[in-house]
Amino acid sequence: MLLHTMKNCKRTRIFRWPQLTLLFGFAAIFFLAANGLTQEQTPPLLVMISVDGMRPDYITEADAHGTKVPNLRRFLKEGTYAEGVVGIVPTVTYPSHTTLVTGVWPAKHGIFANTTFDPLQHNQMGWYWYTEDIRVPTLWDAAARAGRTTASLQWPVTVGAHITWNIPEFWRASTPDDAKLLRAVSTRGLLLEAMAELGEYHGGIDTSAEADESRGRFTEWILEKKHPGLLTLHLSSLDHIEHETGPFSPESIAVLESIDATIGKIRATAERLAPGRAYVAVVSDHGFVRTESQLNLFPSFRDAKLITVNEKGQITDWKAIPWPTGGSAAIVLKDPNDTTTLSEVRELLRKVASDPANGIDRILEAEELHKRGGYPPASFFVGLQPGWRTGSTLDGPVLSKIRVGGTHGALPDLPDLRAAFFLVGPGVPRGRSLGVIDMRDVAPTLAHEVGLSLPSADGKILLP
């Protein structure tokens, strides 16, 4: 009946938007009444959008950077936000996104970096794609325990997750066959159903602005058609362009402005479908620093006979090896109890760090590194200064100048690497700054706001 009325409305143009709004309101009341629910008893909707690589000052200081992001700036006036979020060790995408949905550090949740530790490259540059590697409950688990449905698009570490409607971030060969692979690991039939109405889905390794716009449309479709109680979405085009051109470049600002429009549409859809009970959170996994220099530790480890290489340039054995992540590198010993190798590596790193020209910010030994929840398998952590990134080739110079770009991955102490947190919803204080917060606080705070329980989180609840 409602659909028939709307079709007549469009054809005859008798109704205008106020009348349509009233009509939708009556329809919602009838639906709730038919199911024995009042609006107060209907569970809230939580939409959590991650903008990969978004520094908070893109928004909090938008005028200074010339960033036109009206939808994101609304969060400053209409909700609560952080001046910055101190992330995890290392400040990279996959462990950060897992902390955002668990409220614990990587050492506890089990996702230590983007790529798995693979010194002999048997895993062919495999990433931490699979949810079975997460060792603690997530927000999706909390929602399921409360009897709510869930949805997720492109969120890291969600292959095999217990999510009602799931399109994970996953790729392998970066060929057209990856689309078949993605359909196979997504909720059965979901992508085909959505694509029949929306066209191609841009998933996998596609980090273009067009791909994020596509994911935004699929997000709106899932909200409309599936009505999840919790939805998570990962947008990655800003991170990609910042790696290419650096933070606050004209190209990066243009991409963020496109993302802002996508977020505005998703928020409007969520608030229309769940009037008075929609919470929308915008987060990020890390900030960004501009880079122009590179430190590559691999040649030094090779020359020190800590890495064995065959005539084809392939690693065949190792005693100690770097595990690079953008602006840092963990150092893993094959035998952590090998005191001779431990001393050799400590001395090698001391010599490299003693020269300021090498760009090292600091070196953490195992005890301090593990206290900060990072890299349980590692014996050292080498954090670089802003302006530097790590290399990963066995040949070439230890130091080199590179094309200006951007990176992350260094210690979260660096203010430029702070992530973002913005939240709007019923009862959320308007115009309130939380100052600088811990990334572990995000998951328990969001769970609390929508009436979920996440007792395994180590972070604190930031709102009453």
C-alpha cells in the first residue's frame, strides 16, 4: 500500500516532502506497533565509518588547510570529537582497525601489522585478512550477543567474520578473478543482489576515490535493504593518495572532499531510517607524515651475515631480520634466546642510531615494546622521525632520497600520527571536545552509547 501510494505521489505530484516525511513517520509507527515495539524499545543503529589515514586537523583546522568538508565539520558542532587519538604500535591499518573494534592493543588481539611475518616470503605478501586470527571479542560479536544484526564493507581482518552481511577487504592476485574471490568470501549472494541494482562493486585492492564512492552507495543500499543494527565501513582512498603526494596536498584534499560527500549521504540515510536512534561515528586508524628520505636496514643485516641470500637474491635463512611497516621496523630474531645474535643486533642498531643523518627517532628493546602492546615476536623496534620511511629491498643504499610522499607506522607518540574520532547521535554532547584520547577507548565508548557490552576492552568509556 505504501509503495503504491509513493508511486502515485511521484506520478501525480500531489504530495510534497513534508507530506512524504509524515507518511514515512506513520509507516514507521505502524511497523513498530505491529511488532509490539515502541520507538524507545527499538535498538539504536550504529554506523562506524573509518577514513583511512585521516588526521583530525583535516577537520578541526579545515580553514587553515583550505579543506571544504561541510559534512564532517557538522560533527564538530553537533557531536563529540577528539582533538587526536593516540594509536597503537605500529600505527598502520590492520592492527589499528582491529583495536578500533576490540578496545585492546595488538599484543592482545593478535593482529601485529598489515602483513604477516614472512621472512622467506612463502606467504607471497599475505596480509592479516582473516578474522580467526583475532583473539578477543569484537563489536560485531557484542552486537550478535545482543540479538542485533550486523554489516560490514571493506573492513580489515573480516574474512570469515560472524557478520550478518559482510563484504570483507580481501585480494590476492590483483586480477579480475579477485572479484570472484571476493564474492566467495562475502555473505552468500549479497554482492550479486546489490550489484543487480547498483552495478559493479569496487573491492579488493582498489583504493581509488571512485571505489570509495561505490562503497558508499553499497553502504546506503545495505542500510536500506538489510536494516543492520551495526554497520562498519572502511574508506581507503585518502590513505592511498597521501602515500603518493603527502598529507594536505591538493590531491589529498580533493579526495577527502569527495569522501566528505559520501559520509554526508550515509549519515542522512542512517538518520532517515532510524530517526532519533542513529549514531554515526567517523574514525581513522592513524595520521600521516610527509616523507622525503628512506632508511633501508636490510643491506646492513645482510652485510652483517644476519640474513643469508642465494645467487638469485632470495633469502634462504636468517638469524635476525627487519619487519618493516612504513615509518618503522620491528626486528625479529629467529631464536629470541640467542644472546650472541641479540648482542650483534643491538650493536648494529646502536651504530645506525648514533648518526643523526639516519633519521632514527628511537629504538625500543623488547621489554618496553611489549609493555606498549606491540610486536610480541620482536626483540627491537626502530621508530623513524617524521620525513623518513623504511625500505625493504636487499640491495641498494642504506640511505636514499625519495620522491616526496607520505607514510605512517612510526610510534604513536608523534602528534602527526594521531588518528581521528567524531560521534553524533541521541544524547551525545554537542560541540564537546574530548581532548586527546587512547584508541582503545573507541570501542567501549561506542558499545556503551548503543547499549552493548564489551567487557574485554581495556579502554575506558568516555561518555556518561
